[in-house]
Amino acid sequence: MVQRPAAVAAVKAVHTLAWFSIEACVVYVLVAGLAGRTDKRVGIAAAVVAGESLVFAGNGFRCPLTGLAERYGATTGSVTDIYLPKWFAHNLPAIHVPLLVLMVCLHARNLRRGLLRSH
């Protein structure tokens, strides 16, 4: 394996930016759900979150960029391709599952209320 620290740093930086973007979508979907709003923007943000979740699950519950970072010399172990505290990065799936369930429940409630109001 070739050690390429600059490439590892680039992969980590790109992944961190992607992670922050996806997390912004998670926060937006949660806040909109709590506020009782389910609209087109929520749908777009939810599609981003769902897409990321499907990619993660489809890759064996491992970020596809982790393998890329490891090919460039990052150490193996917990998430090696992101600049987050190790404990937080390691527990991201356990943190996200309840949030995903909450998002679905909030927006199902909002949609149900909207249907009841229109009838």
C-alpha cells in the first residue's frame, strides 16, 4: 500500500464536507417535521438523507470513501475518512437510526394531518 498523506487528507476533507451537507439535511428534515411542515424542500432533503443511507447500507454499512482512504494509507479501524471525534464517528449509525425513525414519524403525522384537513 502506498502512503499518500495528502490524498488521505483530501478524502477526509471531501467526506467531512459531504457529511456536514447530509447532516444539514437531517437537521432541516427534523426541524420541518417538528414545525409541522412537509413540503417539496423537505422531500429533497429527505431524498439526500435516504440516498446516503442506501449507499451506506449497500456498501455493507461502511462508507465507500473509507476504502479509498485506506488505499491511500489511512489506518484501518473505525471511520478513517472523516474529521470527527472518534467516539462520535464510531457511533454515527446508532445515532442516526433513531433520528431517521423520528423523521419518518413526524412527516407521516404531518401528511396525515394534511389529509384530514383536506377532507
